[in-house]
Amino acid sequence: MKNKSYIGITFILLIFGIWAIPKIVDKISNPSLVKFEKVPDFSFMNQEGKTITNKNYNGKVYVVEFFFASCPTICPKMHKSMLKIQDEFYGNPNFGIASITIDPKRDTSERLKRYTQEHNVTLKNWHFLTGEIDVIYKFSNEGFRLYAGENEKAEGGFEHSGFFALIDKDGYIRSRTVTTGESENPIKFYDALDAKQIQMLKEDINILLKE
């Protein structure tokens, strides 16, 4: 009788374990994302000469970057990473990208359109945005706290971060936490030059699309 009871209990535990494994894996692979401040309202012009605002991204998950078309340093590398994001979510109407120039004096809508044609941009909801330089710098430096500014000593004449920001369907900046030493800290932004963080970004976009 004891052997039968032991076998029965073992069988129950085994079944429970098999059932629980996908639940545990799901919890690990789908972590909750930290919510930061809401993106300030914005109104810029895209590569088609159309005004794009927050409302165009309502209900969509999207990624924001700051760049400029003639950037000779990190922008080409950032763009390659963003193309991977484009390809991963191509055709999903609930996903978008906003690439905002920090050189609006030269990066007109016409120039940005040529840029998209020359750089394999095909995602419908990928807007390349330009506007007044003071407004853009305030949006970057204060709205996201991602530095952007003119610098004659820098290659290309401008400085900016190499990070991507992930925005949820309600317009809030979101990110995951990572373990550093003995503590867990939110990364807030994703390093566009780090393949591991680009993979994290893909995973986190999928999480937000399901929210």
C-alpha cells in the first residue's frame, strides 16, 4: 500500500510539474516592464510632408531614435539595428518607429524621403521627422533626457545618444530591468549598438504588443 501511495503521489507531482513548467517559463520570458514618464506631446513633419503627432501613434507600440542623415559615426550602425526591428515587426499595424533628426536645417522632408529610399525603409509606420531645431532639442533633452546638440568639434557637427526608447500603446516610456551585481535596475533605454540589447528590445516590443 505504501508503494502504491508513493507511486500515486509521485505521479501527481510529475503531472503538476509538467503543467507548471510552461507557467514558470512564461513568467521568465515575459517579464513585466518598468513604466517611466509619458512622452510629451509632439508635432513634427515626416518624409512625406505630413504632420505627425502623438495621435498617429495612439494604440501602437513604437521605438524612438534621434539621428541625422549626414551622420558619419554611429547613425549608420543604429540604422542597421533599426532595420532588424523593422524586419521583425514588418506588416504589424500596431507597431511603428519615429526617427527624429537633430539637424532639421538640412534634413528637410525631401531629404529625409531620399534617405528612406536609399536606406531600405519600407515599414509603413516608420516616420522620419523634422521640425524646429529648438523644439526638437527640448523634446530630446527634456522629454527623453537623451542628449542632442550641436558641436563643431564632433564628427558631422552634432552629438547625440546611441539609444532607442520604447514607447507603449498609452505613450509611456517602458523598459526591462537587468541584474547588475546583487541588484536589479531598469535600463530605461536600449543600446542601439549592442546586439544583446536589440534582442531584448524585440522581446519587450512583443510583450507590449500583447498588453
